[in-house]
Amino acid sequence: MKLVRYGAPGSEKPAVLHLNGDGTEHAYDLSTLTEDTTGNFLAAGGLDTVRKALDAGELQPIELDGERLGAPVARPSAIICVGMNYAEHAAESGSAPPTVPIIFFKTPNTVAGPDDEAYIPRNSTKTDWEVELGVVIGKRASYLDSPEQAAEHIAGYLTANDLSERTFQIEDSGGQWSKGKCAPGFSPLGPWLVPAADVDANNLRLRSWVNGEPRQDSTTADMIFPVDFLVHHLSQYLTMEPGDIILTGTPQGVALSGKYPYLKAGDVVEIEIEGLGRQRQAFAQA
């Protein structure tokens, strides 16, 4: 099953996509179970509740054709990002692979829907794309005992684009990256939240395109620090709340490499992760 949120920004409603016995996928309304797909809903066993309701035939079908999709999880309290978590991306950035995870943060108001219009920030000359696996926390995680324990705290996974402005990130940063990461709409999420039980997070193909031309093509098997390690590691330094998002890094093939031009108004970026869906952003000037 795939959880989605649909409707105008700020007024999204929860729904689920589910394969029926005939092999066709249908959408079902979740408003009888929750007002929204929030961290509290996930922490209260919301995914199991949805499965049981589907199995019992208790949900009403709805039509989503033509509807805008929002981020599949309502506004998180934190977006925690991992930098240079693929060795080849570290190399194209001119850095050695990190020996410990590099962490930075994006503000929650950067979250956007998967196909929302995106913007080149004012004074930007180096806006970049980054396809990333997003981890959705489903249970408060603090001081976990081991990486193996991390699975108990992951609700599911989603596709994310960690949009970045490299001048703001590197030259204007003062040593921190978040200046280049927090422009409006710089965290498109979705289209779906797929429960962790349905995903092999260690072997997913990630791809990106700009104006239809291939850019990134790799798999999560190339991560330096895998998901379970990251959740355990982060829990030693901060508390992750249900609904929080971890962006786990991007593979090689971004404009920072020098191989491709940075984005400009009129460009179209598409990203996709195997089983987690595809995004499309058309860029305009802010």
C-alpha cells in the first residue's frame, strides 16, 4: 500500500493506494481513520490500522485523477539530512568519503509536493538537484541500543529531492550547509509513503533527469552509512519524533560535479526511486 495526501497546499486530505485482487490500483479515503497523515497517527499504529481497514473492506474508494498530491506526511518537526553518503558523490564534490555521518538540517517549511512548481532562489547561480531516499520516523527514537533496533522506529520510505544552492551552501555558509538548503520548496517529498515492511531500503535504484537528459543513476547499496546505522547513530545525538524525515544522501551526477550546468528558470527536473515513485519539478525564478 502507498499513503498519499491530496488537495490544495495546507488543505491536504489522507488517502491510500492499494492493489486490488484484479491487479489494478485504487485510491481509498482515510478520513474515517484520521484527519491527516501525521506523526501522531504513525506513532499510534496508523499503518496497521490502514491495512486492517483495507482487508476488511471498510474504506470508501475515491478518484484522484487530476488532484494535486502533497507531501505524503504532514509537516515534520525536523528534516535531518546526511551529506556525502555515497562515495562517488563525495569524490565529485572534491572530498574524501566521510568516516562519520555529516549532518545538516532543512527547515520544515521547505517541504513541497512531488510535482509542485519549484523556484530558483533570488541571487542564485548554482541551484542543484539531489535524488534521495527519505526515511520517515514512526516511533520516537532516542539513544537506541543498536542499529538492529532502528527498524522498530521506521514507519516507511519516500522519494525526496534535496534541492540545494551551492554558493549559499559553500561560499556563503560560514561553515554550515543549511543556508543553501532552506529556500522555499527545497524539499519536495513523495508522491507516496511506502511502509518499511514493503521496502528493501538497501537495494533501491535512484535516478534523476534534467530536461529529459539522464543525470544520476545509482542504488542505495552504494551508501557509505546504511539506513539502520544512520537511525541508530543519529539517536545518540538527538531525539527523532514520529513524522520526522531523514534524507540519506545523494549519489553522483549533480551539477556540483562540474559535468552539468546548474538549473535555471524553465528547466524541468524529474527524480525517481524504485518502488517509491517519481517526481517532476518545473522551475521558475523566485
